[in-house]
Amino acid sequence: MKEIYLDNAATTKPLEELKEVYTAYAADGWQNPSALYASATRVQKQIDEAKETLLHAFGAQGHKCFFTSCGSESANTVILRGAKQKKDMHYVCGGAEHPCVEESFKFLQNAGCGVTFVKTNKNGVVPPEAVAEAVTENTALVSVMHVNNETGAKNDVERIAALVKAKNPQTMFHSDGVQAFCKERLQNTSNIDYYTVSAHKLHAHKGTGAVFYKDHAPLKPYILGGGQENGLRSGTQNTLGILAFAAAADYFGKNVAPGHFKLLRNAFLDECRNIPDVTILSPENEADACAHIVNISVLGVNGETLLHTLEAAGVYISTGSACSSKKGKSRIAAALGLTQEEAAGAVRISFSPFNTEEEAVFAAREIAKNAAVLRKFMRK
């Protein structure tokens, strides 16, 4: 039975092309880049070149880069160790952020800082004007994610950042770009002070993340030690993970057709619209939605039960964020104001460049078939 993997927002299968990176690393790229002999300095040069590759993919305008272990560490570093530390600090956070962002701001709130959480609209999009309105003269940092990891809602972070700067030029702006990097291209990054990313969402490896930051942006190290990464992140660099991350970003830029995800999304949703009692939770307006993440609710069906019946057919989807699946409830459901039935039936489908239109259609038809069977039992 052929497996159709549609949970790419959780993690992705490493590229076949990365085998060349492994081989080169094992042969002569394994040295500690902090050492002073020639073979080690060559490794450090490769790391520096990897930074340039990733910054180019981001569309950097006066940004630098340092590496971390993951997107969560990156976001924690920016929120807890970035922005100017001053008395009576105030923060602004999007209302449907990833837990690594939301929990960081709750930590600051519990420490006595003022935090404003800006509600999303009914489609899960953070209104730019509402963010700007929340900014005060004491606002140190604003954080709004680029693409929502559960619904695929896309925030106009370029416009939000510009409005924030217009309201208070001293306020720093951060965006969690984990789900967007290399999939949703930015045209103007000049007002984005911090942007955090993760390799394993891009067909590279778990264990590598990065922070893109403006040279002027305040930032203190979160992990102390030997002073690697220009003193911003101590610990011997994960050379293999870093080089694989850069290779994956380069692959996306050269080989992934811009319209591929849109083709998959449209094929999938066209089929879903034929299924009785299905609500599309992702924004249907193209300007407000990424194409690679789709969230629907199959009313009258438990999402987790549907997930397992699809698994038996070789189709792998999710009920939401893998990071919060153990907690038993979705923050996004609350943020969107979903009914209990809508929240219970919600499932997430997330595509990769290697999924086909036929796979998207097959998955939707399997959802229809299994939903019809499950409703006979669950609605009694």
C-alpha cells in the first residue's frame, strides 16, 4: 500500500539530495569550527556561507544570522533575550501564535510585564491595524507569526511591521517564520527586526533552527558558554544540520514551482466541497492563506478517529499542531471561536513539494468515504 504523507507542517522527510552533504561532512567536514587549524577554519567558512544562503532565501535587508537547535529556541531567545530591557516594558503578541511564542509572552506577563494579545479575525488572521493600535510608547516588542501552523492563515507581516514602526520606531518586530520560510516569499524585510526559522519544516533535519536579526536589534545570548555564533549562542555548532538546512533552502529556491502548493490545495478543497457537513476552517481568500496548510472540520466525526481510519488507508494527516497534540485541546479552536462540534472534527492537511494532485484528490475522497462510515456510529 502506497503511503501518502500529508503532515508536513509537523515535520518533513529529508531530501534525497542531502546525501551529498552527509558524505562530504563525514569525509572532511566534521572538525570543530572553533578550532584554529586550516581544516577547521574551512568548516567555519562553510557555516558562514550557509548563513548567506539562508539570508538570501529570506530576502535579508541588513540582517545577520545565528544558529540554534530549533524554532522554539529561536523564538524564546528573541522574546526573552531580545528587545530593549527597560522599566514598565509592554509587549504585543498575535492571538493565535505557536506555543513557543505564546508561552514566552505568558512567562513575561507572569513576571509583571504588560502583554496585549491581539485577537484574530474569524479566519485566523491578525488585523494589522489592531496590532498597531495596541502599540504604545513603552512597547518593546511585537510578535506576529507569518503563517499559522494549524490553519495556514497568512499574516501580512510586512504591513504589520511597517505600521508598528510608524507608531513607535523604537519597537522591535518579530515574526515566527517556521511554517512560511521558503514557501511564502517576502518582498520587503526592512521593518522585520527578528525572523525565526526551523530546518525540519523544509526537508532538512530536526535539531537546527536560526534567527535572522537586524544588526541594530538588541539581543543577548540565551545559552552561555564558549561564545560561538558571535557570542549569541554558545555550544559547538551543528555543522551537518546547518549545511543541510542551507542546501534545502537552496533546493526550494531552484526546484519548487511557485504554483505547486496552490494546485494541491485547490484540488483538495474542490473535492472537500462535495462532502456533506464539511467546514473549511482555513481562510479561503488567497491573500489570507498559505497554500500548503489546510484545516477543515468534518462535522459529526471525531478528528482523531478520522485520522486513524485514514492511517489504515495509508494517508497521514493531523488533528492540529504536533507540538500541542498531547495537551488534548487546540488553542486555535478557542482563538477562532469554533463550536464544540467544529473543534472536535478539525483535521489539518499539509502538503510538500513531492505530493501530487492525485494524492490530494485521493486523500479528500478517503475523508469522504471514512466520514460517511463514522457518522453512522458517532451520530447515534
